[in-house]
Amino acid sequence: MERITAQFTSNKAERLVAATIRLGRDEVHRGHLLLVNAMHPVRSVKEPAALSPVAAAGGLQVLGPAIELETVCLRQLAALLTAVQALDDIVVVSGYRSQEEQQAIYEGSIRDSGPEYTASYVALPGRSEHQTGLAVDVGERQAGELDFIAPSFPDHGKCLAFKETAARYGFIQRYQEGKRALTGIACEPWHYRYVGTPHAQWMERLGYCLEEYMDDVKRFEFAGGWLQLDREGTRAAVYYVRAEERGLTEIPLPVCEGYQVSGNNVDGFIVTVYGIDDDETKGR
């Protein structure tokens, strides 16, 4: 059973800081929660060591042998496909792209499909999530060729099971119906983005796109309210720390069993802590 709540500041005057880590400004552009769109381009070049070939993951159907994904993203994608028993039914159509590859795809789409179609479905070079290695296009396995730009991914069968289960493994449908004014891209049922948990569950629960979540999470700070997820005995909480314009940013951590810190690619860090003490999450 899963419970997602917004918790508020505890009765303590100030939360207990168990540890502090310090990160430079450039770390804002690294992590699983990067917001990449026309306003916020890719700032960090993906290291080859951070990428893994999808074909080597074992059992996954791949449109081409050269497709790669960020390592954690690939591991979770394989787990998701295994969980919904869709290893033979869903094809990985596209993953990581270099700047040069995205440029070629963009120019090819302009040439073959025109500027209006391209503006709807192809991100500008340097502003594509595919350049992070955290975005994956998936399609239903079929007899004919899959459309590379807009593969078929219907609301039935194993594809529907994938959509209904994706958030548990940290994936969101990045471009939803009715969100184009925020994302800049039309609805893409085939384009999934790894953001991790509990972020994917929180976005799914509220119907948020990534732009909305990035804005909303800023309400939750270390000394104030936290977003909290209780899932199968695992307790996690999320809060935001604004990055210093110069020098290092001090990020406080509570007593916890583990944590992750991701830049948002804009102005700060999103902290996820796991195994937190009950006293730290009690409401007023």
C-alpha cells in the first residue's frame, strides 16, 4: 500500500541537522531530476561511464544495437518491463542522443515532416531530454516498422500495464495531454523519463508534469514541510535547497538511512532522504 502526503514542520523549533554536504554550483546540472526544455538546456555532457548499452541488459527488445541509457535508468526500465511481463512486447526505440544526433534528427524532421510537426514532437538540439540519457522512447512490438519519432504505444495490453506501473519504478510520461503550454511538446504517450521515486509517484498522484513538480517542490524546505512517501514499509521524504550563486551550497541532512541529491538544472537541489526517523516527519 502506498501513501503520499505533504508533511509540515514538526513541533521542534528547528529540525536536527545530522550532517551537512557541500556542493558547487555546477552540480545543479547533474542528477536524475534535471528539468530540460526550451528554457533550460542541457548543461552537463554525459560521461560515457554513466551510460550502458540497452542491448547488453538482457532480454530487452531494442530497435538498434547502439541505443544507450543512463545506467540507473536502464536498470529500472528492465525491472519495469520484467514486472509487467512485457520484455517480448515492448521495444526500446530511442535512448541517449549526442548533440550531433539530436541536430540530425531535428533537421531530418524539418525536411521530411515540416516545421509544425517538428515543433510538436522534436526538441531543439541542446534542449532534448534524450541528451541526458534519462529519457526513453518505447513502442509496441509489431510486424511492421516502428515510427522512430512517434512509435505506437496504445492504451491496452502490455503497453497499458507499462503505463499504469511506470511510476513505481521511477518513470513518468514526460509529455502529457493538455500540458503543452508548460512543456513545449505535444502529448507523447511513448516518451518516458526517469526521475526516480518518490518523485514519479508524487507527480502521478497530482497529475503534474515535470515543470509543475519543479515549481511545487520549492515550497518544501529542510526546516519546514516535506513531501513524504510511505510505500511497503519504506519511508522517504523530499525537500528543496536553493543553490548559492557563488561558492558552495550547504545541504543539511536529517538522521536517515540514506539520501540522494539531484540538481534541478535551474537554481537548486532536490534532496530525497530514506529511512527517516518518525519524529522528523510528525505534523504540527
